[in-house]
Amino acid sequence: MAKSRPLSLEERQVLRSLVNQPRMRGLDLVKASGGLLKRVRVYSILSVMEGAGLVASEEEDFTEAGFPVRRVYSITDKGREVHDNGGFP
């Protein structure tokens, strides 16, 4: 993600959702977006944002509950700063 460009609407939605709920899975972000984020694109968006230091992820083990390991995303300090700046890095 180039530092000079503002975030896309999708990227701003990810940050907005993570400000409101600090730990979310990708599909939770899709649901919270009201149709803006698409399931097919959310993980590529999150990957780019993680590479830029705006979000962080970690694996959570849900195998005891009968589910596979899942990746959970959270906003970083840098991501919060960009969010508070209206989506401009």
C-alpha cells in the first residue's frame, strides 16, 4: 500500500469495524460492512492492510469446539491513527 494514497472505501470500512469491535474474523467484517466488503475480496484486502501495518492478525484455536483454527484481526496503533485521520496515511 503506497503511503501517498488515501485508503479505499473497503479499507476504511475494515478500520471502522475494528475500531468498534477490536477482534474480528474476516467473515465477521463482511457481515458488519452492510454489503460493502465482499467475501471474495476481504482476505486480500486484509493481507494488504496487514503488510502496511494497519491491522494485525493471529490464529485462534477453535478445535475444541469442533471448528478449525481461525484468523482473527485487530487494528494496530498505526491503523487507528490512519482511521482517526480520515483514511489518509
